[in-house]
Amino acid sequence: MLRIDRRSLLMTATLGLGAYAVPGFAQTGTVAALTGFTHGVASGEPATDSMLLWTRYVPADGKPVHLIAEVSTTPDFAAIVTKGMAITGSWRDWTTKITVWGLRPGSRYFYRFIGPDGSTSPVGRTKTLPEGPQAKSFKAAIFSCSNMPFGWFNAYAHAAKRGDLDLAIHLGDYFYEYKLGGYPPLKDQVRPTEPANELIHLADYRIRYASYRADPDLQALHARLPWIVQWDDHETSNDSWEGGAENHQPDEGDWTLRKIAALQAYREWMPVSDEPWKTYEIGNLATLFRTETRDLARTKQPEVAALFKEADPTAALKAFRDGAWMDPAATMMGTQQEDWLFHALRRSVVAGQKWQIVGFGTIMGQTVMPEAALGWVDPTASQGVRNYVLSGIRAGKLGLPFNYDNWGGYPAERARFLKAAQGAGANMVVISGDSHNGWAYDLGQDRKPAGVEFAGHSVTSNGYESATRTDPKVVAAGLVAANPELKWCDTSRRGYMALTITPTKVSNDWLFVDSVKTRSANAVVGHTATVTRGRNVMA
């Protein structure tokens, strides 16, 4: 674990992490002492003939440096097929991204970086996307919600040891912005992260990335597979939207400046291009859509807490349900992205792609709180938890969801999206994260199938089990019984999903790790769901 002391933090507040390379500033035992290749390698943005390669190199003299990327078909680099070069410096925290091209479709490669002193980075492996009909099957590991203080990244460790994966997808909450003791509380903390304070400024976000990216299991998975990544809220602040966030307070400065700082650090440290949304063609099998539903155009989430304080809460909730909740201007994507996605779905179908795989940060499936939920609550839970459940039950009786930070808060846009998929004739699979739990939904619109949703559980963040003492199987059965779109769920285990795409079907495994409290690379498949082409409902 990288340790960053207060003196280092104060320096980076003005100079960024690049200050660590200033002569005389380095201190033993902190990230300040690190020079050379500090955080391994990563690859992302795969195409049939190109790949984005990432690393971080800190020179001892603090001056800008040239880095060279080499790509080879052999691990000894005796058969180099392409190279790239870039200049990096303190202005981008010594990170660099080099896109190389001239690669063969559906092929595995080895890559490394060479520093100005002739030193070499660790060697990474990557794989280009297949072209045309060459791929009969494609498998991707899907992750979300990786909160380091909650525990070990055992999901990453398990995926890194597999030999059958073509791609890693991260749907958001790659890290969390809270101060130590904020989430989780210190009594539940398994291991620390840096800095100890909440992330506000550019230096804060950079240091948090440096801390997370020092994790050996995360480094191993980055070095093993190409990644496609998108952010959700915690890369900036909890429940963020275009103009603010639940976890951004007036005394924390201007929200826009905080958001700019967070997204700059994200683009520095992640193997991602600068396009906010993008399509990836997986041979003739599928089009994968990377979206942005958080910080660029999202309108503020509906606020319903005040409705329960009205003289007649039921009447207030009904008025909200029939009025403000259905506002067609409320959006997660914004009209520009909606236009792009709706046209891109149609182009994918017209081009003959068998599947349309859409990644969203939050769940789309309709979910209400069942009346039985009050009996699931831990007797020692706070009154705030009980009130949340009671409010959710009352809203659920009127057909209202209990979560307005996901697609439940934007029903008009949800309907537009599902109608667009139906109109295009898409064979659609939605993949999503955020909830910390595992879910499988049949998505419908106007009483017709529109696609399926495979929603992933967290890498480490806790789920419903943190507030209940009821058998998780009872909780799952109650949720499924109360929600027609929901076909399966798990509310107590951590891990990742593995999606397998073939011309005739898509199947999804929910893999569960033994624990996140101790480090381990063990995981088992806890559930599998399958959709057959042409049906848009699970088998």
C-alpha cells in the first residue's frame, strides 16, 4: 500500500503528484519516493487493429520525458510489430496513453514501455477485437463498485487468473471519494486508502488513483486484459448530476471545479479515450455501447423525502407519480447522447450485428420495495434505515420505485430508450452496476419485450446484507415476487459477472468470491442466466 504523508499532500495541492519527482522532495516510505514505472501497465479502447496503452513514469529529475511503447507477438519482444511514442510530464501526473495501430484482429499481443534511461516497464498482455465472422464466442468480465476500505479486490484476482476472457468492462465506481471513516465507517474498514480526507481537489483525486492502482490484484488484471471503462458517481461524488451531488456541500467549493478536477484525473489514470460515449464492434457478434449517464447532462434526481411529511402523503405521492416523476425533460443521457445511441442501435441492427450490448452505470429494471421488507430490517438498524424502508413500501404500493438515482428516477427517458430498441429490432442486453447486488431483469415497454438486463454485484462494497438479518434467499424471493420484470437477484455476495456472447445466445454468470475480508483468488458461479436471439426475454 502506498503511504502519503501530510507534507507530501500539501505539496501536491499546488504541484500535483508530479511534485513527488522534485529533487529533495522524495521521502522514504511514501509514494514520493517512487520513480521510474510506478504503477504497472494497462490497455484499453480495443479495436480490430489498434489499442490504447497506458503507464506512468516519474523521472528522478522532474523534467518531461519521452516514452516508447513496444508491441510484440512474443513475450521476449523478439518480434516487435509496432511502436508508439509520447511525451509526458507533471501536467498530466506523469501518466501517458499511447494508441498503437497496425495490429491483427482477434490477436493477443505483449506490450511494454521503455523509459528515457532505457528501463522497461512490466510486460502487459492485450487482445484486439475480432473482425467479421472469425469470432464464434466472446467473453467479457464485468465489474463495478470497488471500494478499497471495504476489503480485498478478490474479484480482480480471480479474473486475472482465468485464461478464457477476452475483455474487462468496468461500469463505474472504480474508486470512492469518501474520507476514511465515511464509507465504510472505521469499525468496518478492512484496509486504508489515501488520502485520508474526502476528495475535493485535483491532487486528492490523483492520490486516490495512485493508492488504488498500487493494489497488486488490480494491477494484474489491468496487465492481463484490455479494459473498456466508464465512470459513475463516485469517480466524482456520490449521487452526482450535472449541477451537483449529494456528497458535495457548499463549504467544499464550486461543484464545477471539483467535477473538472475529478474527470481530469480519471482521464489521466484510466486507459480510456476522451470520447464521452463510444461503440465497439465485436466481429459480427455484437456492438458494445459505452455510455455516460452521470456528470455531463443528467438532470437532478427527484427528491421525494418531503412528500412523506405532507398532511396526506399518499395524495402527495400520487400527484408526484402522475406529474413530476413523468417529466419528459428529465434525463440521464441528454438529448445529444440519446440521438447518438438511438441511431447507433439502428445502425448496428442494419449492419447485421447479432446483439446490441448497452452498458449503463445504474440499473434500468423496475424495482419497488415489497411490504415484506420491513420484516427483513436488522432490529439494531437505525431509525433512518427503518424510515427509508417504510417510505419505500408506501411508494411501492403506488407503483413508485425506491431508488430515484437510477433509471427509476427517469421513467420517460427509460421508455424512450426501450421504444427505440424495439423500433430498431434490437436483440438487446443491458449490463449495469451501482447497486452492489446481482439482478436479472426482463425489460419491457408497452407490454412487449425490449431486452434483458444483467446487473452486476460489487467488487467489495456491501449490499443489502449490511442492513438485514433475514436469510438472503427470503429477501431475494420477496423482491422477485413483488417485481414482474425481476427474474432473479442476490443481495448478499460480492464478485463480478462474466458475459459470453455467441451468435445464437448470450449467457451471463454471476461469480461470487469467498469473502472480501481476507485476500483470496477463489470464486464460484452462483447463477447463470441466458437469452436466446430473437426472444428478448431470458430462457
